[in-house]
Amino acid sequence: MHTNLLTELPAAQRERLAFIEFRLWFLGKVTRKDVMERFDIASAAGTRDLVLYRELAPGNTCYEGKMYHYRDSFQPLFQHKADRVLSALCAGFGDGERSMGEALLQHDIPARLNQPKLADLATITRAIQGQYPLTLTYHSMKTGPSQREIVPLALVDSGLRWHVRAYDRSKREFRDLVLTRVEHMIEIKSGSKNLLVQEYEQLAADEQWQNMIDIELHPHPSHPYPESIMRDYGMNKGKLEVRLRAAAVGYVLRQWQVDCSANGHLDGRNFRLKLANLSVLDKVKNAVLAPGYKKLAAN
């Protein structure tokens, strides 16, 4: 790859090339229209950038069906940071080279203890975009390593780690798999009908993903200064109402340190919020993650 030539190119063109690489690596394909719409350039300029990228990295892409496709021999030309890639994928910004430069203001953001490998992340995001299954080894905290076959559907940020929301064919249910615990992934792109993604494996069939839960948060009853908490969280009339996917509720309540016990007995010095409508957690599969929550036994 002629990486030295990159430094001789104008900054705006490097950014467009980085965008092309981003689409290829993490979405599996890129078109001239993608480049034109992202940078508001003419058709001829978009074509030149795509041709130049292929010249700089001939092993990264092949042209078929009026678009450029990812090749298994892919090797990135640019440095892509995992947190910025995830931000771009989920928020639709930060996917160009310019976003990877120096910060405009001094700041300090604690780093996550671990980040997924970009090659693994790219394999999963291509599968989400292309709607095909993967086989992989998954390292569970309960059972150790095991072979899984999954249908990747979406990315989920728990606040502590990144997960892939997937239909786990091995377990026959929708699950969240921690990205850093996967390895040895193989893409399943066979035309065999028994390997195609079935309707019951798609995101539309995932009840926990589709079900929206309204949670109501109050200042913790044992905290001496509830007014400070109200200001901190922008509460209106002493409460904060938030709508979340059921699949994310347990993660959010844990991250926000919300007391979900029946009588609010958790220490208010550590738990500044209290969940007011506890009954909504009965509909949430990952409610076990919520601090202090215990499902009432059926009568």
C-alpha cells in the first residue's frame, strides 16, 4: 500500500478517503453516491476518490454491481479509534479523518478498561448491515468458551462495555454478547436456504428490543438534599421520566445507580435516584442488573 502518498494529498481528500475506508471496513460496501452525499461533491470528484482509494489499497476492495465491496485481504490505510468508530456507527458523526485530530478544548474522559478489536467489530457490523449469520467462539463468565451461531442485529452500549444484540441460534433466544469476549468469527454467506436469516430471528421479532418501557425516577428518599438531585438531573416537579428499550433498562439503571429495591433501603450516599414505578421491571429480562431489584414471587 502506498501509505506515504497519503501525506502528500490535501486534507479534504484524505478525509474523503478515510470515509471510503470507514464504509468499506465497517459496512462492507461504499458507493459513489455515499461519497457525494457525505461531502457535497460532484459525481466526477466522487469517482476520482474511489478510484484513487483502490489504487492506494488494491487488496481492500473489489468493484461489482456499481459499488465497491470489502475484500478479505483488507488492511486499513488510516488509523481508526474504536470509540470514534462506535460513535460514528451509532450517532452518524465522527467518521472522517478530521474527527481523529486534536481536541479543540482541554478535556479528560476516562477510557474504558477494554475496547473491542476493530477487526472483530468490523466483522460484526458488516454482518448487521448485510443481514447474515456468524459462527464464533464466545467466552461466557458462567460456562467459559463455547461455539455459537448468531444473527447480529444491533450494537448496545451498557455504559461499561459494548455488546452486540443478536439472535443466538445455539440458545434459541435473543441475547447481548460482550464484544470483547468473541473470537474466531466466520461469516455465513451461503445461499443454502437453511442458513438464511428467518423472520423469528430478526430485530422486529425481538420483544425486548421493540418493547418501550417508561421509567420514573425520584430523588433517593434518604438523601439529605433532594433539591440538588432535582437540579442535577433536570427533574420536573420532583421526578424524571425516561423512555427506554426493555433490552437496555437493566444496563441504564445500573449505570445511573438507581435504587430499585422495594423499600429504598440502599445507601443514599451512593444511590441518588430511586425507581418509583418498580412494577415495570417485571417486563424486563435483564432487570436482574438493576441495583436492589427482586422480583416478587407469584401468588
